[in-house]
Amino acid sequence: MSEWVELLADDGNELKGYVARSAETPKAGLVVVQEIFGVNEQIQHTTDEWATEGYLCIAPAMFDRFQKDVNLAYTQEGFTEGLALMGKFAPDLTPQALDVASAVEWLRTQGVDSVGVVGFCFGGTMAWVSACRLPVQAAVAYYGGSIAKLIGEEPKVPIALHFGADDPYIPDADREAILAAHPEVPLFVYPNAGHAFNRKLDPNHYVAEAATLANNHTRLFFEQHLVF
């Protein structure tokens, strides 16, 4: 079962969240953070899939701060528009962290005590930010392109990272820098996979073998760190 709810960040920003509910009592809560294409069909699909795993899930509309109801296609036009919107984000991502925090707090109002964050591309970076700054229990980042710029921050909760070995946007040097600064963080690299390899509804980027392996790692990671 899915629905849209209204969220309110601590600085007064109003944003929507796409909610997918488990058929049973949720074992934990999960915030799903979008790519630069908005809470589009892919993010809704991913949120729905995690709900079938027994989580109460919410995907906050991170672009609502600048433009409401962004839902972009995986085209050059969609990429250009999403990139322009992402350019409006604060360099330190503080307002964006407040928006993710509003989704975390909404989950807690639903009676969920244990909350994780999973994010993709831009959302992967926000998963890192969440692990460092927010009151969550665990996080997983898929191909977070700006994590290497934030390695001076220290994760306060367990986090796992997924990268494609052939990602043209995230060089080997970035992954090596992350590992050097945070050797305790599990970092998985998938051969023959580029950026957005987990994007199931995009045949131009989806790599089934890598996505299956990464999702299995994520599933086990959350079972270990979220489900008590």
C-alpha cells in the first residue's frame, strides 16, 4: 500500500514523502533517498520493493525545496534538469539533511524505533551525511558521487557503500580515499558495472548481477543493524 504524506523540516520547509507500507507490522523504518531525477517511477518502485521486505518506507521529495512534484525521465533532458536542480543544494547539504531528518521523524511518529537510510547517486551521498549527522541506526549508499568530498566527517552508525568498478563519475582514487580515511566501512565494488547499476527500470544502466549482489549485501546489512 502506498500514499503521499506531508513532511515538515525543522527550518520550515514543506515537502512530500512517498510512503510504502509493509503488509505486516514493520520490522524497522527505511528512508529511501532519490537520485537527481526526483521521486520518479524508479524510486517509487525501489521504495515499494523495500516495503515487501517488511520495512515501513518513505522517500522524501528532496527537490520540493525548490520545485514541487519533480518526476524526471532518464533522458538527456531529464538529466540536465535534475543537474540544474541539484546545483541549488547547499554545499554542506545542511538543508538537505533537515529534509531527510523530517522523513526519519515521520517514521518515528508511526511507532518505528529503528530507522535506516538507503540512497542512490545524490541519495547515496545523503546516506553518508545521514550516518554522520542524523539519529538513525544504519545507512547504505549506492554510488554516492560526493562521499569522497565528505570523508572528513565521521559516521556515527554502521554504513555500507556500493560502487560500480566502471563508474565514469566516481574514479578509483575516490574509492581509495574513502577506504584510507574509513577502513572500517564495508565498501563493495562490482565488476562490469557502471553508475546507476541498480536502476532496474533503466535498461541503459541496469546491471542485474551487480544489482542482485548489492541488494543482497544491503538486505543482510540492514537485518544485522536495523532489526532488533
